Amino acid sequence: MIMITIYTKNNCPYCIRAKDLLNKRKLEYKEINISENPELLEEMLEKSQGMKTMPQIFIDEKHIGGCDDLYKYDEDVGFDMK
């Protein structure tokens, strides 16, 4: 089973769109909301090599990128392959 972590913030349309895709694929994920846990921002920046946009998504600890990158991953690799 794959492990998905998604860093989000409140009122972020791209975060909602990314979570919608994961929910549509019936995938479990760990959401870390930076708005509610600002102390975890540094952790996200370190893991994402300084990327500040939201969401930031990791699959099996590998940085995928943001919402568009998640959709591209789904199209190119597909979650059914895991």
C-alpha cells in the first residue's frame, strides 16, 4: 500500500482539487494542514526543497509536487499500478 502525505492550507482550491482526486481514487492519505500546524512549515520546506506553494504532495516519501503534478502522476503512472 502506498503512503501519501499532502501538505495543505485552509481555503486553498488546489488543495481541495488534489484531495478530490485522491478521494475519487479511494486512496488513504495523511493531511498536514499548515494553517492549523504552522510549526510544520519548515518540515515541508525541507522535504520539498523549498517549494512554498500548496499543496505539496509526497508518495512513499518521494516529492511529487503540487496539484497539477499529482494529476500528471495519476495520468502517467496511475495509482492502480501500486
